Amino acid sequence: MTMFEFRKKINIKCNIDDIFRFHLNPENINVISPPGLNAKIVSITDKPLKSGSVVKLEVSQLGIKSIWVIEIVEYSYPRVICDQQRSGFFNYWKHYHIFEVAGDEVEMTDKVILKPPLGLLGYMAYPAIWLGLSFMFRYRHYKTKKVLEK
């Protein structure tokens, strides 16, 4: 079955170094996560994150807890951080944080390549997954902008 790609962009008036460093701190996930989505760091190999870092999270949403393990598989300062799921909800999850200078702003792009869980049922539910991702990243971008713009 095929992979899906989700993208969300925003321009933030900040320094590219600041936004890159912000994303290297895994504790910021709770700063930018929407209400109802809680992520607790169970373990982390490096802080700040770097290529090869592994983060184990306990994610709770709608009263359902799951363990999610991600690894930083690409790190190109100050332009790209890519995490890939080692284990978790999705059959495949690769998330790129891409930063590009755009005048006095930084264009931040979240690009997710994913394969839904649950086989055919997951593929049929992709519109709901897309809506959930759209809401989550819209909120994350709003909060990132609020934190970093001065």
C-alpha cells in the first residue's frame, strides 16, 4: 500500500538559528502540542538532539496511552531535522522539519511521509488522519510563532 505525504508551512519572524535550536529541545513538544495531546519523555539519548538521537515518548490522547520511539535520522544545521518512527502508532512515519530564510522571516515546513496503521481500514480512515494532522500542525505552528516572534 502507498505512502501519504502531508505538508504544512508557516512564515515566522525570527532567526533561523533560534527556530532550529527550539526544535532540538524535545521538551518543547508539550509547549506546542494542542490541548488533549500529552507527550511525556520516557527516555532520551541526547539533549539537545543530534543525528542518531533516540527519544522515547509516552503519548496520551483521548485517554489512550501509547509508546512512540523516534530517531533523528537527518540533521543539517540550520535547515533540516528529520525524525523517523522506530516504533509507534503508524506503520511508517518520517517527519521533516525544514527551515528556509525568507527575507526577515523563516519559512518553516513540516513534511510528514506516513503509512497508516490497521491496513485497509487505516487507508480508508486517511481523511480523518489528514484532518487530525492538519489541526495538530496548524496549532503547533501557531504556538511556535507565538513563542519565537518577539
